[in-house]
Amino acid sequence: MSTISLSHITKSFGGRRKVIAVDDVTLEIPSDHFVVLLGPSGCGKSTTLRMIAGLEKPDRGEIRINDKVVNDVPPQRRNLPFVFQNYALYPHMSVAKNIGFPLKMQGVSRTETERRVVDVGQTLGLGKLLERYPAQLSGGERQRVALGRAIIRDPDAFLLDEPLSNLDAQLRGDMRLELAQLQKRLRATFIFVTHDQVEAMTLADKIAIMKNGVLHQYANPDEIYHQPADRFVAGFIGSPMMNFIEGNIKQEGANAVLTSSGLSLVLGPIGDIPVSQGQNVVLGIRPEHFVISQDGSNELTVEIVETLGSQTFVYGNLAASQRLGIGVDPELSPVAGDCFKFGINPQSLHFFSIETGKRITIHP
Amino acid sequence: MLLVIFPFLWIVLSSLRGVDDFFSFELSNALPKTFDLTSYKLALGRSDLVRWTANSLFIATATTLLSLTVAAPAAFAIARLRFKGRAAGATILISSYAIPSIMLAIPVFVLLTTLRLSNSYFALIILHATFTIPFTTWVLQDFYHSIPADLEEAGYIDGASLRQVLWRIILPLSVPGLLAAGAYSFILSWTEFLFAFLLVQSNDAMTAPVGVHAFFTGRNATESVMAQLMAASVFVSLPSVIIFAYFQRYLVSGFLTGAVKG
């Protein structure tokens, strides 16, 4: 079983014009967990994974595997298989030779290698393809071979760098399920890099969200969704994106109201929200958390309708420059020009500091 | 195209005409009615053409092997490894190819004569390698850039050392590049005249181009001599033409790989 921990890891690239790829990241990856490093392109997630693999060396900080510092241990001696985005299968070797290559490097006997290759081939449904070459395989089959090459080593942890991004949507969904099953079956630590929040939310036990080399939040998917640590995390997770409205909190009767130029949004009883009267905040509310009701205190005129089948989202302007997206029951079949009254459940509101973007959780 | 092919075509056609009507060549009568191999028989019989060709074959092959042995790892280091002086080394290597051979001819002649290495195959192989190594290194490092770095890294991840990655992953994938670079190297060495002419005086050690030159220099330009010269020229060109024809697809892909990955 493998516990991997990163302590204040920093990595930069370039000479004079230095770019900090990973900035003081600290992460504890517990044994047997499926951890996803998530973030937009260039956020440092792949560099972090490559440092864990030993393909890059951190400028500062420590990487530990089972409490042993491995900063200077080369990838050959870390026993951490790495599945590359483009699979990196050896084009001149058959599927069987590709899968068996790590064992060959370990000096495992030919008969033992052949036996284990056949085993892994059967596990991954590659039994009939073992004599083929990578160029003769489909994307999904190549992906399986890459996984096979990782599994055959029987390691404690697997590193996967956007392994599903080259597959079409259907196959990606299938492979996602297979990966989840595989991780449960192998009871191994998986560290998975992706920019796809659906992959992250569906696969992960814990998600580390990064931007510009900085770790913004490291928590389980539920917490990330319901208690985003800052405005970036709140906006990155969830589709359609969370609505953000900047304004001042005022009290009208027992209710808190968010006011901004030409806008007044009734939020609910002032005691239920973590901000005080007079405070300037960024309010965040997910489209799916509005409550459509004739008794609602707020109103939106529909301009655009997005129908997704199981869900429908309507968009309109709350004030001159404040666009709002709201999830509605698809059976209402909204069209442009419809007017919806809506209320807000104070429990599903998020408040962020205007200055720092950090989540406000308690009364200041 | 015609401009490129015409001189060679003219040499081939002339070599196949009879020795007696060499000067009666007219465009309207360009294709010989019968293929007369007398010029070849005379050229091969009266000169050491076979010996010179064998010398050239040996020198070009040895130069090619030496070039690839040095250039393949050097090119890999330049293309993939990060070390101090990498960029400077690469620039110097390429610059050395840009220096005209004639500038080096006299110093090299003096040096090798002093070392008593003139008239030897060894000297020519080393000399030819001085310009084939930079060239093949350049061709190969461009080729290595076209091999995804992920494959090399996958090798390290799978437990292979640098040597094993080179031997088991990079080398098998480099075969087209090595063939292209080797063919260039062979042709460069085969066609080289200046150093071979300066260094080798003994008839036994002459390369094919120098031998042909030496054999026909100073002889009266009779119809027979000219026809033999054409036949000898075709004969010594054949190996490089065959090499070029056989490896043509690799040469093209070698160039294209470099062009695309630039």
C-alpha cells in the first residue's frame, strides 16, 4: 500500500523568463484512494504528476512515498507506472511485448512474463489482440494496452495523465466506469490528471483543484461542490457555471437583500446567511439551486433556453449587466419571453470575499 | 529536371555507343541502335577500375559505419538530453560542416603527411568522417525530434536505463533515420574527390573518382579514350545510384520528418 505526500513542492521552467508551474503545493494522498488533480490547461497538474513519477525534479519541497523522500530517486526505481495521454505504446512491439516490457526490464523469466501478460490481457479484454501492433488497434484498445502495461507490475499506485482525453465521448464514458471498477478491484492508489470536471467528480475520492500552479482546494467531490473554497473552485466545478453577483448586503425586514446597481435580490432570512448587513460580497448560486415558485420574491425574463433533456436552463438579465442562469423543470417547456418567479434557498448560497475570492463561512 | 538528368543521360548514352563513333553524336541520333559494351570492356581491361571501386566501397562503408556510430548517440544527446554546452556543441558541429573543404586541404595534407598517414585508407576514412559526422548528426537529431519524448519517458517509467531506452526503444524506431543518414554519408564519401586526390598517390589505394581522373589525365582525347571515360564514369556512379534508388523513400522521409518537426 502506498501513501504519497507532497510537501511545499515548487517547480519552475525556463531560464530568464521563469514560469512557475507548481507553486508551494502540499498534498497528502492516502493509500488506496482515487485522487484527481483537476484544473484548466497550464495549471500545473501534469507537472505535479510528472514530479511524483520522477520525470521532473522539484526545485523545492519534498516528495515522499511511504514516508521515504524520493526527490532523487529516478523513475526506474519508484515503481509508479504512468499512463500517458497519448498512451506512449512502443510502436515496434506487439501488444504482448508492450505489456510485458516492464517485467522484461525487471528480469522476470520469459515464461512468467508470458503467463502474466495473458492474465492481464484477459483482465482487460485484450486476449485476442496480443499479437497485434499498436497501429492496428483502436483508441480504446490502445488505452487498455497502456493500462495493461501499468497493471502488470502489480504496483501500489498508478499515475494517469489525462488518459481518457483522446477518446470519443461514448468510449470515454465506458472507460471511466472501467477505471473506477479497476481501482476498486486492485485496491490501489490512483492519481489521475484531468481537466474534465465530470471525470473528476465521478471518479475521485478526493479532488485537488489547481490553477496557475497553486492548489486551491483538496477535498472530496461533495465538499468541493457544496463548499467550494474560493470563487475559482466554485466557478470551475458545476455545469452550467455558478452565477456570481457582486453587491452589498442590506436588511429589509427580516430578509437579507443583495443590492447592486439596478438590482435587488432577496436572499432569505438574514440569520441564515454568513454575512452581515453592509458587507460587500460576491454571491454565488448554482443554476440548479434556484426555487421556481409563484411565491418567489425575484423575477427573471427568459432570453435564452438551453434544453439538455433531463434538465433545462434558462438565461436572462437580472439587471443591466447581470446575467443569470436558472435550472427549471423541463416539463415547463420554457420559451424566450417567459417570466419566472423564483426564490432562493439560503442554504445553497455561497459568499466570497471581493478582495481575495475566498469563501466566507462565518459572520465577520 | 531535364537540366539535371541530361549530363548523366549523355554520359550513359555515349558509353553505350561504339568506340569509333563517339564524336558523331547528334541529338536526332541520340539513342544508340545497338548497345555496344566495348567501351566498358576497354575501360575495365586497361585500368584498375575494379580495384578503385572496391577501395571506394570499403572507404565509403567504413566511413558510414563510423559516422553512424558517432552521430547516432551524439544526435540523441543533442536532441534529448540537457547538459551544459549542448547548444554550443550543436552549433559548432553544424558550423564545421559549413567550412569549405578546400580551406582545410593544405593543413590536412601537411598534418597527415607528417603523421605518415597519407596513402592510407585509414586517413581517408577519418577525413571523410569529419564532414559526414556533422551532416549525419544533423539529419539524425532532426529525426529524433520526431520520436515522441513520451516513448523515452515510458521506457524510464517501465524500469529501463538510458542505455536500455536507447537500445530497445529509440534505436528500433530510428531505423529509417539511420538508413537515410547512412545513405547520405555513403554517397558523400563515395563522391568525395579533393582529399582523396591530395592524399592518395599510390594506384592501389586510389578511390574510384581519383582513379578515373588519374587514368585519363594527360591522354589524348581520342574517340576510344573518351568512350572509355564515359564507361568508367557510369561504372563508378553505379553504386551511389543504386544506394540512392534503394534508400530513396527513407531519404525523402528523413527530410520530411525534419521539415515538419523543424
